[in-house]
Amino acid sequence: MTADRSRDSARSVDGGPGAGSGIATAGASSGTRNYAIVTAAYWGFTLTDGALRMLVLLHFYRLGYSPFTLAFLFLLYEAAGIAANLIGGWLATRYGIQRMLVVGLITQITGFLLLSALSPQWTAVMSVAWVVLAQGVCGVAKDLTKTASKSAIKLTAGTASGQLFKWVAFFTGSKNAMKGVGFFLGGLLLQTLGFRVSLWTMAALLAIVLVGVLAFVPPLMGKAKASKSAKELFAKNRGINGLAAARVALFGARDVWFVVGVPVFLYSAGWNFTMVGGFLALWTIGYGVVQGLAPRLVRRSDDGLSTEVPAARAWSAALALVPMVLAGLVLAQVPHLEWVVVGGLAVFGFAFAVNSSVHSYLILAYAGSEKAAEDVGFYYAANALGRFIGTLLSGLLYQGWGLPGALTGSAVMLVLCWVVTLSLPTQRAAALPATPAKPD
């Protein structure tokens, strides 16, 4: 019954129900086209989003802001993402994916323009408040756009788990590679154009992407009957709930040392803006490449869960060991410490990329076909919560205990992530029979 509904949902995106083999072929072609268009649009968005992070972080560190204040600048950005994902999934189901992509892009452009209005004559308190507000606008934009884009994959990939895993892996990997390019672009723009002109340049780039979305993404793509109550919106299956909890811990573990700790540590070690942005760019590009290769690194199963879930458990356990070892090396003050950190971050990035890619596949494997956008939004709200916790702890732990404190926090979170994955189901829940309608 579930498979039939998934097929019907896929047909409703690309053609009408009851279509013959010729229309089915056309539908598959249309699905591939829509997947390519949405992926390209999200690439453009992610490029500017990565650049924004480097612009804000390095610009305000140069102005003398403390590690905790730097982390505080990103808190509303991450907190806004929690609500944006939940609401975005519901809105994408109710109004269609194209509209939510448009809203996300316009919101991001608005955030850039707000940031560019920042004045050097303002007090420090007013400046921080303004940046936090503008970052919150950008946080809403990011997660509205991401939820809509990820939901489109479920609609366009069809019902085959192999195809779904490949498309999710490519989307996630290429998106993160583009984010890495954005990190480099942010450092380069800051050094060459300055803060304000860089923001105007990125707003212009997003305006071009916006025109492309309006022209090429089907207006009613992903539109379905949305949940009517908060209870219905939060009524998720055990797989989605467990995966969401694991995602909180996983992304908290990354950001607790990646948001503030690593960039500030490398800048303090004598690296300039372009070097810091360039390294984080290479790391994120490499991380994206590994995500794209994840289907080759994880043995596939016919049911889509029985080997993929154990893989998520094993990679989580392996990942937890990396910050533990690295924290010990930093405490021991081994020679050429910055390069030891760079090497450790490379190992961490590899294992983290596989973990993240498997999680991104599992959420769509667990998600229902009719309200995939809502399920994805719920999951990425947990993702945003993890980033929020990691960002907050990144500033606190680095300011109080330096890089070893941030690494220890990462290790604790990864152990929690591994424990949660032990509860993930390895079989799909049986479809429930339809409830008879009550007479009026």
C-alpha cells in the first residue's frame, strides 16, 4: 500500500495517474530535470551562504570580538533554522516547493542587504544586535531553502532505494563542496572587496538564481495535503524520531569545534584570512566529495535499511574516537600543532561525511511519500538544533578551555550520537490500514 502511494505521488509530480509506459518514461525524464534544476539552485544559494559565514566570522574577529561573542553572532541564525525547518516543511507541502525556494532566496537577499547597512559609527552593542538580527533572517532563508530542496529529491527519485541513496549523496556532497568554495570566496571577497561590497555582490548572484527558479521549477511541485494540527505535524515514526535525535548530537559535535575553534586557532597561529578560508574551503569540498561517494562505501541492502542502519552505527563509533585522540595530542603540545589539527580535521571530515550522507539517506527512507517535506523539515529542525547547541558551546568551551575543551565536547556528543543510533529500526514500519471516515 505504501509503495503504491509512493508511485502515485511520484506520478502526480511528473504526470497524471494511470499513465502508460511512454508517460512513465517522460515522467522519469521530468524527475531528473527537476532534480537537476533544484540542485543547481541550491548550489547558488549554498555558495553565498558559505561565503557569508567566513565574512562575518573573520570580519568581526579582526575587529577584536571574543570567541564567545563570535559564536553569539551565529546563535539566532541557528535558532531561527529550527522553526524555519518545521514551518518550511509544512509550507512546502501546502504551497509547493517552488514557492518556498522563492521565499528562501528573497529572504536571504534581504538578510545580506540588512548586514550591508551595518555602520562603523554604531556602538558595539548595537552592532552585535544588528548582526544577530540579520543572521537570524539568513538562518530562516537557509533552512526554508534546504527543506524545500531536500524534499524535492524524495519526489523526483522514485521509489528505488538505490536511486534515492545516489541522488541524496550527490546532492548533499555537491552542496557541501559548493559551501567549501563559498568559504574560500568569503575570505577572498573580504580581503579584496571589503565587507559591504562583498554582501552586495552575493545579493546580486542570488537574484540571478531567483530568476532561474521562477523560470524553470514547476509551480505546483510537491504540493499536497498538509497536516491540520501541531499534533499531526509532530506525529513521526520511531525511525524519524531516533534519527532526528542522532542528528542533534552529530551536528553539535561538528560545530562545537568547527564554528569558532578551528578558524580562530588557525588565525591565531599566524594564518591570514585567505589561508583560513582556503583551508576550510578545501576541507568542506573534500567532505562533500566523500559524501557523494558514500553509496560506494556503504554496502546496500534490498530493503534499504538492514545494512544502512548498522553502517550508521559503526561510522558514529569510529568518528567519536577522532576528537578523543586529537584532544590528547593538543594537550600534549606536540610539535607543529596546527598541522596536527589540520590532519585530524581531515580524518574527522572523512568519517563525518559518511555519517552525514547515510543519515540524509535514512531520513528519506523513513519519510512518508505524501508528506515528505514535513518529515524532512522535522528532521532538519533537529539538525538546526544541533548546530545551535554546537555553536553556543563552541564559543563557551573555546574561550574557557581552548581547543582541547571544544574537542572534548565534540567527543561527548558523538558518543551520544552512537548510543541513539542503536535504537534505529532496521525494518520499515508496516503500513497502517486506512481509517474509515466518520459520518458528519
